[in-house]
Amino acid sequence: MDKTQYGFGAILLLVEATIIIQMATMADYHSHAKATDNVGNNNAQLPKYYREEENILRKKHPVFQDVHVMVFIGFGFLMTFLKKYGFSAIGFNLLIAALNVQWSILCSGFFHGGSGHHHIDISITTLLSADLATAALLISFGAVLGKTTPLQLVIMGLIETALFTCNEHLGLNIFKAKDSGGSIFVHVFGAYFGLGASLALGHGKTISQGPGLEKEGSSYNSDIFAMIGTVFLWLFWPSFNSALVDGDDQHRAVINTYLSLTACCVTAFALSSLVSEEKKFDMVHIQNATLAGGVAIGTACDMMIYPYGALIVGVLGGSLSVIGYHYIQAAFLSNLKLHDTCGVHNLHGMPGVLAGIIGAVMAGVATESQYGLSLYQQFPARAPTKNSSQIHDNPQLSLLIPGDGRSAGDQAGYQLLALGVTLVIAVAGGLITGFILRVPVLNKMTKEQYFDDSHFWEIPADIKSHHQEPNKMAEGDGKTVEAFVYDNTLIDTAQ
Amino acid sequence: MDKTQYGFGAILLLVEATIIIQMATMADYHSHAKATDNVGNNNAQLPKYYREEENILRKKHPVFQDVHVMVFIGFGFLMTFLKKYGFSAIGFNLLIAALNVQWSILCSGFFHGGSGHHHIDISITTLLSADLATAALLISFGAVLGKTTPLQLVIMGLIETALFTCNEHLGLNIFKAKDSGGSIFVHVFGAYFGLGASLALGHGKTISQGPGLEKEGSSYNSDIFAMIGTVFLWLFWPSFNSALVDGDDQHRAVINTYLSLTACCVTAFALSSLVSEEKKFDMVHIQNATLAGGVAIGTACDMMIYPYGALIVGVLGGSLSVIGYHYIQAAFLSNLKLHDTCGVHNLHGMPGVLAGIIGAVMAGVATESQYGLSLYQQFPARAPTKNSSQIHDNPQLSLLIPGDGRSAGDQAGYQLLALGVTLVIAVAGGLITGFILRVPVLNKMTKEQYFDDSHFWEIPADIKSHHQEPNKMAEGDGKTVEAFVYDNTLIDTAQ
Amino acid sequence: MDKTQYGFGAILLLVEATIIIQMATMADYHSHAKATDNVGNNNAQLPKYYREEENILRKKHPVFQDVHVMVFIGFGFLMTFLKKYGFSAIGFNLLIAALNVQWSILCSGFFHGGSGHHHIDISITTLLSADLATAALLISFGAVLGKTTPLQLVIMGLIETALFTCNEHLGLNIFKAKDSGGSIFVHVFGAYFGLGASLALGHGKTISQGPGLEKEGSSYNSDIFAMIGTVFLWLFWPSFNSALVDGDDQHRAVINTYLSLTACCVTAFALSSLVSEEKKFDMVHIQNATLAGGVAIGTACDMMIYPYGALIVGVLGGSLSVIGYHYIQAAFLSNLKLHDTCGVHNLHGMPGVLAGIIGAVMAGVATESQYGLSLYQQFPARAPTKNSSQIHDNPQLSLLIPGDGRSAGDQAGYQLLALGVTLVIAVAGGLITGFILRVPVLNKMTKEQYFDDSHFWEIPADIKSHHQEPNKMAEGDGKTVEAFVYDNTLIDTAQ
């Protein structure tokens, strides 16, 4: 019996029960989803004013489903690359994401709540935001993949999402930073939180001691399974980055993200073969670095960066990511004793920081001549204050919701502030969470159990013996047991 | 030569030809798809009234594609979990679904036809409804998976879909029951029809005699393939349940289904580890029971069940499903000689009955204060009859299409009636169909051929010998042929 | 070190840099994606006229994402069917598609450009068209799959897409042919270009000499991976064919494509078992011929072909395709020394020619009584010329944009002309490109390296030895090395 799972089921049910009670006291339907509200309705029997406003579901449902696929198929399958950890990758991804979207809805209620005290009005946008917040947790999961128990993951999710919501609130509502694709608040936060947790948990120290783990590798099929994740992430990233904006902003976000990803993909292939001794492609790069363009363009994705700008960002993102996977990741392990299973630092961390810097630069050069009046929608804090002399000079500006009268430079500064604060909160939060997860009652895994499904899953008979009796296999005398097969074709030379 | 397939191709072509002739006499395009009709048009060269009505394609196309993915990827890959039956799972799923959507369009023409005699006006909604009807057949396929010939499946589909259409017509149009997510008409019907067919075919009796079938198990890769199906079903289930409703009803259906699935998923993981002796997760539960929340909320998905209510339904659905897989399925086989390959009773049957009961309860407590006037859109039979005294009291009600003046209790009763009648028709229909499929000319499979692709498919060379020469393998002397591999399974003769 | 890849990375970066420079000089955002343009905007703070026109993103985004999935998941996974070429199939598909969509945007700028000199206004439609154009390249890739280096593929893409754009311009704008689903301009062009290139490269000659290649086959898992591609292509094909049309035309294209595919799928299964000696299904047919209905209906997909007509087209497409795979493909290799890895001639070539002919027939019988005034939108060249006597007879016709006053027969002739010209340009272009790719500096692959990932990829340890030391394996004495495992982990205790 696996003692780390003892009580896990009971704790999970308790958490779910608590969430249900919270939802019962706090959550209601958004007016567009409520039968009694006369907006976004469709009752053909009723007067027309009941249904003249388009239900927001129609606008956001397709993009919501794209993001939903990214979170559950994309992240889930991307992490199946480990040869013996496929069940856990896709399974725990599903579990912690399903739990976390609920928790995220509750957390967001404290800040973005509707009418009344911490009241949450659930709409399609709420579900979409919950999926986006969950992406941060799944990025952190990538850093500790294969080295934690499900209970540790659940606890990590509860803490991380609470912190995520605070940090996002701070960045978006207090600093009034723009980050439409979530590169700062999702990718940077998720990656550095995960790295902090991994460091505090001491996984790197454990792994770098003694012989390497054969299980920390891929197999031919597991690499192809992972490509399902990669390609779906690659395909729907334009939806991810544009999900929460509208109109021409959304259109621009789709175009810029698509272009950035194409250039990033080409760059990742080029550099992957260039950094390789044998001039071969490395699946790790193709599975991950091809996506860095989606992260790198995230903050500026709906800004006027122009098509060529988006392509350049993609090249930078892809380059940074391949360099990270090829050079930096190993250095982290040997020098910092920091182990990062999926290399989230290379896909989400560094490209996210790059995105934050590019966003600040673009904010710093944004002018009314480039954006028209929609400059003040992009950066609401740049709208003139009430009774500002600007309004006197240009009466059109009186139409705007008053802002803080920030200059372009001010906005750039606040963008960098949001990035810096996110880094600090993420690293500190990750470290503290890692220390919490390290208490003996939670931290039950030994090095031998790393990257191995058989510790948590009932495993098909075909690979059970292999999983569970590694020593016996190593004792094979070379005659009676020549080959052990995990997962595929036997080519018997005797035939 | 496999004799059960002799003539199969010819019969299939004959069925297709018959369908084409029927379509030629009965089917036309819906006005929104017809060039001569001036609605939903887009001819920019023509006066504006030609195109002012939005084409219904735009409203339903995204949700149609989601359901399309569920039916062909979701069901297809979910059934690939058997280690040696992947080709048949995904292949026969494609074949019978492709045939059945055509047949379903014809069947629906008899009841829901357009203008003229049994005239079918095909629109995107027709295609969507055909996909939904096909889901019922694929659920029944799950009960008999691996134990029938393709010809038996084709015949089962023709009978089942005709009965499905009758039962749905009875429930929706005569009893005026509500079942937006199809939990009664699709899931309960499909599951109990399949169970009836399996019982009548005597598969359980065959399987429970003699030694168990090693082939009725999964391999490491086949389990991961199945998770592709699971996760896509999980992701698009909100679209499935909300596909045929609009406005705030659709919005509510998406929210409730999403929430129910998240709670169900968490519950399935918790109970899977709790019921396991070793406190490990069972892939069967994760692949299936995580989805039961989508079924359980189906009937009430667009009712005012509130977010916490949806979560509770998810917990109940997930619990029922894990209990079904862990305790009830084996009891069915040993006590009733009823074999259910995919456990459709646990994923679709019991959670579907639960959904029907929850729907009846929600209908029984539905009031105008909760729904406003849209109560009479949710439950059209509750609208007052023409010249009713209710209308005199509340003149707003005169705007409504007259109904039957049902009370909440009446409606609840009709909901239960629809559930009960569905159960009876499904079980009886399944039993009769099973007896028909049992005639010797159709029922050609022996127990040794169960769960084995090689009976119907040309198999890649790597596993051909294993598939076709089981005896030879068993004769291995332990020296020259140590291991036999099938795509996962190691059958070590030394053991 | 693999010399064919030497310099590959540098060339790729150079191509990307060139594209970026071109984009910087030529490309801007479409007005619906531009902050300064007051259309399709969403700035709630601004006067209503700023945002009253619906952004075209909303109309095309869902269908764009469907096509995006087809191009990258559909084509990519369909080609993973080779047992040892999965990394290359999905990886090179991603690489050349990502490069080509950029190049295609530039190429289209020369013909379909916006304001100014070769100015490209990028919108969601631009991205969608780039994806469609890329499909042609990926079809050609299918013909040479496993036999070319990535550098050859990149060069082929640059040439092919330039020619593709010329041919499409000629067909659509000069000949004014209709081809909404791209069967002529995408499928016929891509298939015959690829066949021409394969012939000129002499792959067939190489392969038909000496013993066959064991690696040119599938494994059990690789066939199931390929089915991911098949099913997603099958599911989203209605979106592919209808992507560029609107209103009732789009609706009709969805219905016709869906119906054609269902009938094609049933036919492919029937014929696959009928042509088989053992009456078994062949995975090659199921993976490919089930899709031919989508190609065969492509040109006429939005014409008034009626539901039964669409079904008949599906039957013809599926039949032609199975016949092609079963009889014609082998004859091409033995008689013409033409090797077609994926059988693109059977899935895209012949069904595409069929589509072109059906399109011409439908155009030849199209009348105003069937189409109303939208006849002149379907076939703009049939609209009367300015001051035509037709307009005098029917004043409604004066509303139309003047055309060339073509008769139905004229239009049919131009349809056939477009088909014929496409065939000529594709074959000639493919042959010339093949000869270019044959120069020694580019054409580095030996027969032994065909269909083998290990030539271009760092391969997981489990199959590395097998990939790289085929001779050693063949020397196994039957005692010390009993089994070789491909496609997953070999744990040889003798190591």
C-alpha cells in the first residue's frame, strides 16, 4: 500500500465539499445566464427587448473551447513525454485542473466579484478566466513533474491560485499594467513559482546525487503522444492570447500570435539542429521551444507591433528557449541543484520575462497617432484625468472614462513594475510553498519512485512486472530473459 | 477467409444505395441553405432584406463541430483502451457513426419533417441532431465492444436508431418532457439498449465460462490513447448538453455542465483511490467516471439548479459511476451473465437515470419567481391553455404560445414517465435486437475471436504472427522464443 | 554527422530573416485589425459608429481554427503511419507548414494585395488562406514522405507555393472558375506537383531496385496515431470546404461535405473488405479513402447539388480512392517507377480531378430557377455585361456587379480549363522542382536512410541501437540477442 495516498481520497472529498459550500453562499449565474434577467435571453415568445442584446456566450464560447483544449489536452499531453509517467501526466493534469478551476472561480470572487459581498456572477468569461488561471498551476506542475505526490500537487494548487489571484489583481487593477496574453501573470508567475517550489523541495539535490535516472527519458511513443499536446497548444495559442479582448484588439492578438509562433517554430528547428553535435533535431526543443513565440508575444499581442514585429518576437522567443533547453537547464541542475522536469523556465519563464519587457517597450512608444482614441482603451490609465487640460485641448477625449493621465513612459514603468513584482511574488511564493510541501507527512517520495506511474496507478499487466520488479529484471542471466519490452514491437531474429 | 465478412461489403453498399434513393425522394436543403430562398443569404449584390436574417449556420456551427469531435474522436478513442482492439474501436466507430448519421436524418424526417410529405429540410441543426442520435448507438456499441461483427453492428444501428427516433418523439413531443442534454433519450436509451442486446446475445455467458480472456485488458499505450477520447469528451461536453438550446438557457447549460464535470472528476479520483486496496488510481475509473457528471446534469443542465447544485450533481454522478465500475459491473457478469465491455451502465446508464430523476425534481420545484416568463419556454406545457383564467389574472401570459396549463408537479410526473418509458423501450428493444443478431447467419464470433483486431483487419507485420498463430507461440520452448510482444503485452513463456 | 543537415539551420534562419524584411516593407494590419481604423472596433468608450460593423474575426475565427487543426494535426498525424518515421512526419509537417504560411502570405500579396504597391493587409482571412495554400504543400509532402531531407522540403515549399499562387490567381481571377473547397487549386495541384517531384527525384526507381524496405510499413501504434489525423481531417473537412464562402453558400458547403464524407466512409469500408482476399479491412484505405468524399465534393460543395447528389459524389470519391490504393498505386511503382508514399494520387489526385469534373457539370446545368439571383454570385462571370440586353429584359439584374455574360456552358468550359491548366502547371512544376532538388548538394539520402527518423532526429535510447546498427542486429545469433524492440524501450540485460 502506498502510504502517501492514504487519506488522499478523503482529503480530496473534503476540499470538494468545502468548495461546494462556498459556492452555495457566494456564487450565482451572471445576468446573461439567469432565467429571470431580461438580457441575452432567447425567449421567442417574449417581447423583442428581452432578447435584443447578444448573449456574451456567443462571442466567447468558441474561444473558450479552444483554451479549454489547451489546458486539458495541450498541457496534459505535452507532459506525457516521460516514458513511464504518461498516466500521471495526463491524469494528474486533469485532476488538479478540474479542482483548480473551481477554486480559481472562488478566489476571483474576492477581487472581481459581482453585486453584493464577495458575490460571484458566473458567466462564460468566468470559466474562461478560471482556465487561464489554471494554466499557471499546470506550468508549475511541469517544473515538479514526476517528483511529487498528488496530495502535494493539490496543496500546491490551493496556495498558488490564491497567490496568483492576488498578484493578478495587483498587476491589472492597481498597477494597471496590460498583459492580454497573460505572459506576465500566467507564464512568468507559473514558471517561477514552480521553480521556487522545486528548489525548496530539494528535488535537484536528490536527483543530482548518485546515478542518473533511466526513467527520466522519453520513449518513441511517449514523444509522439507529447506532440499531440505541442501541436494543440501551438494551434490554439492565438485564442489563448486573444481570449479576453474584443474587436480589433482581438483580431490583432490573433494575427500577432499566429505570426510569432510561425517564426518561433522555424527558429526552433534551425537552432535545434545548429546546437546539436550531430546536426540533428532534438524532440525536447520541437515539443517546447516551438511554442515560446506564443509566450513571448503575449503581453504585446494586441498592441500595434506590426506583422514584422511579431515575427521578430517569435525569433527571439524561439532562440531564447532553445538556448535555455540546451545550455541553461543543465547548468541550473549542476550549479543551483534546481531540477525543472519540463524545462518550464525555458518555455514559460524566460520567454515570459521577454514578453514583459517587449510589452513595456511597446507601451513606452505607444502614441495616439498609432492607436487613435483606442490608445486609451489599450492603456486606460493613460486617459486624461477628469478636468484635465488635455480634454480642454481635444474635446473628443471627454468621451473617455477618466484615467490617471499617465504618459507612455509612466505606463512602461508600471509594466516593468508588474513584471518585477510578479517575479518576486512567484519565487517567494514558490519557495514557501515548497517548504510547506516538504513537511514529512507530505513529502513521501523516494528517488526510485520518481517519474514512475506504478507508484500511483494500477498498471496494465504487460508492464507491471517491469515497473515493480526492476531488480529482478536486472538479474536476468542473459539467456532465459533476453529482452524486456515496454510498449512495442518485438523483432524476433529467430523468425 | 473470415466468413462473417463475406458479403458484408455488398450489404453495406446496398444499405448506402437505399439511403441515397430515400434522400433523393425526401431530402432538400433548409431555407437557410437554399440558393433560391431569400433568408440567411449573403449576396452582397442584392437588396439588404435578402440577407438581414442571420444564417443559423453561424449560431450552431461551432457547437456542431464540438459535438462532431465528441462523437468521432471522443467515443472512438475512448474505446481504444483494449490492447488488441484499437483498429476496430476507432474504425468501427467511424463506420457505424458515418452510416448512422445518414439513417438518423431519414428517421427524423418521419417525425420532425419539413414541408410536404415526410419532407426533410436539412440544415446544420439536422446534422447536429444526427450526431446526437448517433451518440446513443455508440454507447450501445460500448456494451458489445469486441464481441460482435461489423455486420451485426450495422444491423443494430438500423434498428436502434429507428427506435431511438420513436422514443425521442414520444418523450419530447407527446409527453413534452425536457431533456436538453439528452441524458434520458441518448444516454439512458443507448446504455440500456446496449445492455439488452448484450444479454440477448449471450456474451456474458460465453465469457464467464472457462478461463478469462487475457485480451480483455489494456496496455500502457492503449490506455493513453483512450485518454484522448476521455479528455475530448470531457472538454466538449458543455457543448453537447447546450447544443440545441439558445440564449441564457444555453449559457446556463454550459456553466452547469462545466461545473458538474469538474466536481465529478475530483470525486472520481478520490473514490478511485479509496476503493482500491493499494490506494492507487484505476485507469478505468479515470477514463470513464470522470465523465459521469456530464451525463448526470444532462436533463437539468439548462434549469435553474445553481452553481452549487451543479457541483453536487457532479459529485453524485462521479460516485455512482466509480461504485458501478468497482462493484456492480462484476456482479452483473457473475449474477446476470451480463457482460458490458466499456461499462456503459456505469457511465451512461445509472448516471442517466440519476439525471432523469434530478430533472424531474428540478421541474417539480420550478416556479415563475425563479424563471420569470421563460418558465414557459423551459416547460412549454406549463404555459396556460387558451382562454385560461391565468391569462385573465396576468395579461403578460397572453404573449405566450398556449400550452397545457400543467402544474410543476404534472411536469415532474411527465419527466418521470419519459424516463420510465425510455427504460422499457430501450431494454425491450435491445433484447429483441440481440435475439435478431443471434441468428446463426449473423452470429459468427467465437470466444477466441473476441477483443481481437486480427479477425477483421489486415494487421501490421510486427504483430501479425502473434495474432494469427497463438498456438505456435504457446509452444515456445523458453529458449528460442523468450518473449512475445504485442504492442505492449509481454507474454513471457518462462513465467 | 549528417552532412545533409550541415548548414540547414543557417539556411533556415536566412529564409526567415528574408521573410521578416519582406513583411516589414509589405505587410500591415487589415482595417479590422488596425487600431486607427474605425471599423470592427470595440471601444465601448467611443461613439457607436466606431464599432457598428461586425469584426470579420468573429465570422471566420471558428472556421479558421478548424482548418488550422486540419493542417497541423490532421496532415501531421495522418503521416505518422510509418513505424519509424513518426518524429519526421509530425515534426517536418509542423516546420514546413509554419514556414510556408508566412511565405504564402507574401506570395498572395503580389496578386491579392491591398492598398498601395504589393501591400498586404493581414486579416483572419489572410491567415486562413495561408493555411489552405499550405495544405497543397503538405499533400506534395505526402508523395515524397520519408525520402527527402528537410532542406529539400523547404526548397520545394518555396517553389511550390509561388507556383500555387500563380495558378490559383489564373484560375480564380482570370478564368473565373469556382472552386470553393479548393479541390482543383489545392488538392489536384498539390497531388500532381508532389507526384512530378517524386518522379523527377527518381525515388521510385531507387525503391523498386533490390529488396523491399521493411521500414516502409506501419506498426500497430503508428496506425492508431495516424487515425488521429484521419478523424480530425474527416471532422473538420466541412469547415475546410466552406471556409471562404458565406451565408447560404457556406451552409450548403457544410451540408454537402458532411454528407459526401459519410457516404464515402461507408463506401471505403465496403470496398476495402471486398477487394481484400481475406475480406479484411485495410488500414491504409480506412486512413485515407474515407476522406476522399471531402475532396470529391470540393469544387461543387456550395452548388445546388442536393443532398442525394452529395452522397453519390461521396460514393464515387470513396470508390475511386480504394481502387487507387489497391490497384493503381502498385502499378505506378512498377510501371512508371513512380513512388507515392502516402498515396496522395488516390486521396487527393484522382478525387480532385473528379471534383473538377463534377464542378464543371454542375456549373453547366446551373440555372436562375435553381439559384435565383444568387446564380450571379456563385458564378460572377455569368452576370450580364454592362448595358446588356438581358438587363433590359430583367431590370433586377441591374443590381448586380457586371460580369462577362457567360452562359452555363461557357462557365463549364472555363471550369475544365482551370482543371486542365492546373494539371499541366502542377506536373511540370513538380518535375522541374524535382530536378532542382536532385542536384548532388541537396540530394543526399541513400535508400537505407529512407523512412527512418534516426537520420534526422536524436532518438530515445530505447530504439537508438536498433536504428543505428541494423547490421549488428541482423547478426544476432538467436541466443544472446533474441529480441529487438522498436517503438519503445529495450532493456537488454546483457548491456
